[in-house]
Amino acid sequence: MSDCIFCKIVAGDIPSQKIYEDDLVFAFKDINPAAPTHLLIIPKKHISSLNELADGDKELAGHILVIARKIAQDQGFAKSGYRVVNNCGKNGGQTVDHLHFHLLAERELGWPPG
Ligand code: 5GP
Ligand code: ZN
């Protein structure tokens, strides 16, 4: 999608602080962090939201969670804990229409979310 900011980040057209990249996914620091560690893990291909995730994307969806676990281990907050969040649509609080999973860590997070 030519006008999607996260597609532009994947392409390198918008700079980002990359944490991880492979054939399927890209992870980078959130520009407006809500926790000491706040990363975004996204599929490289454009999927607008969780609503557009297809039956054929099961491997990709599972891969995103495996990468979240790997990043938590590599960055040293696996034991202290973390949260993986997807905001979907208006009521979910989604503001960027490219599927992304927030990875928040290194502070005690409240529940339920606001
Ligand atoms: P959402 O509200 O859609 O779940 O999350 C979108 C996230 O993307 C927000 O936390 C916001 O700070 C982050 N974000 C928006 N634009 C940019 C950008 O250009 N670069 C980076 N690194 N993060 C962004
Ligand atoms: Zn996109």
C-alpha cells in the first residue's frame, strides 16, 4: 500500500529504529512509547487489521508470536514479563491501518486497559 506508513517503514522510506527483521516480519521501536520498552511487530506484507488476516496467514500469525517471545528473551525481559497487544478497529483503538502487535515491557502494566 503506497500510502501506508508502516509499509514505508518496512521499505526504509520512513526511518525507524529496527529491532528485528526476517522474510515475514519487521519489528521496530514505537515512536511514542507507552512503556520503557515499546516495540511494534508487523507483517512485511500489508494487512490492514486483524479483520483482514486470512485463513492462509496462520503461519505468519504464529510466527509473529514466536518472534515476540524471541525478542523478549533477547532483550532480557522474558522473566520480568511483558504484554503483546493488538488494537483492532475503532473500538479497539487502532490508529494505523497496517496490522501490528505492540510489545510492551519493563514496567508493571495495569489491567484492564482504559
Ligand atoms: P495503534 O494505535 O494503531 O494500535 O498503534 C499505532 C502505533 O504506531 C502507536 O503506538 C504510534 O505511536 C505508532 N506510530 C505511529 N506512527 C509511527 C511512526 O511513524 N513510526 C513509529 N516508529 N511508530 C509510529
Ligand atoms: Zn501497510
